[in-house]
Amino acid sequence: MRMSLRSNAVVVISAAVAVALGIAATPAESAPPTVRPAGPNQAAAVPASPADCLLPAADVYNEHEGPADYGRWLQPTGTLRGIVLFVRFPGVTPPAGELAQRTSLLSGAPAWFNQSSYGGVTLQLTFDTVWRQLPNSQTTYSEYNVDFNAQRAYVQDAVNVADAAIDFSQYDLVYVVAPSNASSLPNSPSFIASVGWGAWADGVELRHGATFGQDLSHWGYKVLNHETGHVFGLPDLYAYAADQHQAAGGWDLMGLISGPAPDLLAWHKWKLGWLADNQIVCQDGSGSTTATLTPLGASGGTKALVVRTGERDAVVVENRQVSPLDVSSSCFQPGVLVYQVTTTVGGGGIPPGSSTPVPGGPRPIRVADRLPNSTIAGCDARAAELANATLTAVNHAVTVAGVTVRVTGHSGSNRSVQVTVP
Ligand SMILES: [Zn+2]
């Protein structure tokens, strides 16, 4: 779930409301990428700088795959301090023991960020220890997931009732947790306020955080990582449309939170600054480039081979192996993952000047499927079609957007790959 504010205008994304419990993926893409052998005598590409593969952002109002404006989003570096508030409402008694349960549930989130960022960001969470009663009924805030002003009022009220006990000047992020029986707060949008539009306490403006509702029980702590991913500027990879998980499946936390391989894509880690430019190999134009990719889930080495295919488009190649975040299962086939990135649309597939995605249209990330129209039985239907998208053996190849990607070698968990553009 997400929500944002642009140019001091209220943005309403009603389509985002329905996403929390997910919808089964629809049939595979109508034009699947085809496989063909790479030309053995293709000339080497002219070396490009990693910066040549950065994509400028389009004029979309929500999160996107271009560089983040840290005047609006929060830069994920160093130590970030978050306060977790628990709020109740008149007439709503939280279930016995739930504050401790939810504290325990959310406690896994910092380790997730530490692992995914290779230690690049440390999230310190401080948990309040009591439910603090808000002055208004839960229905007062029921538009919190579609109306920024309602969410802002909710966060401000939560901060106000905790202000006597908490020094908010010590925190970068505010997370507000409602009890599971507050049915007017069903899901968990991030809170991202432009300067001047945040909540205020102790002389500081609080512009970043999230408001957790009933679906916290469903998703667990990773919903905090997902929502904070928005705070860092990452877009939703699932579509706010019927083909919800068709483009990214379970390959990134910003797609399916409960996916089988939910570590963040190399493109996202580069955008966030968790990968350095010298860990990215870029090809801009025709020719052929080879690289040896170390596993995404382990620190160090080259993590992505990027081919720029247009002003706002690229193809990315990365190496996904079993890691602390991408856990071994029959629904996760380790291998070389290939995907298209575009900044022509924002999170959820929202095009510029619109609030609804085009069904089957561009998505921020679209995974290239080596085996289209084939699923793995027994896997979450939302992730099954793309669960076997990876190139898992030498000479496996896939062509997408005019780029042929071929696996040329295995050495331990490293994978050598070649990209070729005619
Ligand atoms: Zn989201």
C-alpha cells in the first residue's frame, strides 16, 4: 500500500485499497520473450559508465525507478531511528496480549534491512509500551489509506497522545499501529509528507513512517520493510489492476510481500545507494558485454549487468541464489534473473497524468520469463508463473527488448553472463 503527496495536492489512489489480500495472477503475458542463440562473433560494446545506465524519472506523482528526490523521500543510509506507537480508539478494546505480539512481530524488520543493504542502513526501532487512546473514533480516520489529510490527522493525533512520554526529536520515522479489531483501518499505507505537510512534535516535523492496520497480522514484519521501502522511494511492483502480480511475481519485496524470493532487486539496491556504481556494469548501445555476477544476497562483487535500451528503459541481469532473504523452496529457482526497468510509469503502473494503470501496460519492473505459460505446482498462484523465470544452466538464454542474455559459465555460486544487442 502506498500514498503520496505531490505539489501540495491531495492524491487519492483508490485502486491501491484492494491490494492487501492479493488477487491470483492472470494468464501469462501475451508477447513472451523468445529464446535465440547469441551471435558468437558479436563485437564488444564500447565500455560505458554505470551512470550511463541511470534512467531519468518521468513526471509521475508516486514512487518510480529513477533517482529519488530526498527532499521528499528519506535517504536510506546510516542509522535511522523509528518510534512505534500503539493506539486505540474509544469503544475498541485491543485483544489481550496484542501489544506484546505486535512488538514481537515487528521486531524482525531491522535485521531484514541490515541484510538487504549489506549493512548500509541500520533501522533502530523503539517500541512504546502502552496503547494510547486517541480522542476520536476509528471511523474518523477511515480514509487514511486514500486521503493524505486523513492519514496526516491520524499520525498527528497519535503523536499528540504520546508526546508527553516520547521525545520525537529523537526519531526519523514514526510508525502507528492500530489493534487488529479496529476494522476501519484494514491495511497499512506508508506515510510520506512533503516539507511542511508532516506531523509536528517537540519542534520537529515528522514526514516519514507508516500506519499499520489489520493486514499487519497477515503480512508480518515484512510489511514494515515494504512500506519503509516506499519511504525510501521504491515503487510498488504489483499493478493496481487485474494483472496484479504478473510483471514481477515474487522476486522483490515491493511486489509480493510474501513472495518466495523477496530480497530487493539489484536495480533497487543501486537506486537506494546500497550498491556502488562499481558494482554495476553498463552497456549503452549495440555490441556485446560479459560479466561475472556474484549472488545478490551476498556482499561484494559485481551485482548487475545493465543494458540501456531507451531514454527511460533498461534491461537488468542479476544472480539470485539462496540467501538469508531468498530462502530455499521449490517455489524459488535460483539462477540468473532478467528484467526490464522503465521510468515511464510509477508504482502500481500509474502513467503520467493518470491515477489508474493500463491493464497489461508498462510496469516499473517486468521480469523476462524463460518458460512462459508454465507454472510450478503448489506455489502461491501470484508468484507461480514467474517462479521458473530464471536462467538456471549454462547456455540458457532469453531475449527481451532486443537484448539477448545468455549464461556462459558457473563458478561456485557466481554466474557469468553475456548480453548482446544487434
Ligand atoms: Zn506498497
